[in-house]
Amino acid sequence: MWYGPDLLNMFRRSAVYVARILSGSRPAELPVEQPTKFALTINESTAKALGIQVPQSLLLAADAVIH
């Protein structure tokens, strides 16, 4: 299982920072942002190989399930 910031969303936000810098903003004056979107990924095949039963409710809540 992995729960952490949505990397695709973070890359999109970094593009906004680059655009601000290219338009003349000073990097030191830009605010530091924290991730706002998080993702839960479950590798079900690895869990089965380890003998771990993942609850159905957790599988339904996951953003991505690797079979």
C-alpha cells in the first residue's frame, strides 16, 4: 500500500510555479505550497503473495488497485 501526495497533481502545480517565474516573479517571494490531493494505491497481488487479506472496504476506497 502507498498513501501519499498525488504526484501528477504536484507536477501540474510545479508548472504554475515555472510560469510565475518566467513571467517575472522572484522565486524567493513565491509561497511554499503543501500537497492538497492525496492518493491511496494498493498492490493486491503483493498482499496475496505475503498472505495479507486486504479488506474489501479498503479496496473500494483506494484510488488505484494493482491486481
